[in-house]
Amino acid sequence: MNVLIDTNVVLDVLLRREPFAEQSAKVVLLSEKAVIDGYVSASAATDIFYIVRKEVHDKNKAYEIVKKLFKAVNHNRPEFRGIVAPARKA
């Protein structure tokens, strides 16, 4: 089943935002285990990076966090592989 994961669900997980972090993590975990095909839109990915970077105050750490996200979602789409690394070089 294809599931578009909302930006706020992802941010709940990455930033451990309560009270939704636990429930949101279950959705991402389902994608990571390939029970569902979870996707994050390209525009959501940039929003997520921007917000995470502002929260952690470290661009490199933000890249690592977003890279972990892309390992859990969009994993069945070859066009998303390596999306974080090339953007980082820009």
C-alpha cells in the first residue's frame, strides 16, 4: 500500500515531538519494514530539512537526520536514492 507521510508526522519522529512521536514513529517503522510503501514528497523533504536544521543548529547533523529518514521512506523509488548527498554538495 502506498502511503504519503505528512511532514508533521516525520517531524514528530525526527524531533521527538510529544505527544505524537510514538504514534508517528509507528508509521515510519511500517515503511522501514516495507509493510507499507511510505513516501515523503520532494517539497516536504526540503521543509523537513529546513525545520530540522533550525532545531538542531547544525547543518551537517541535519543532513544526517534527513538521510536516515530517506532510508526509511521512498526506499522503493530509485530516483530518490542519493538525493541528500548531491544536494549537500550544492
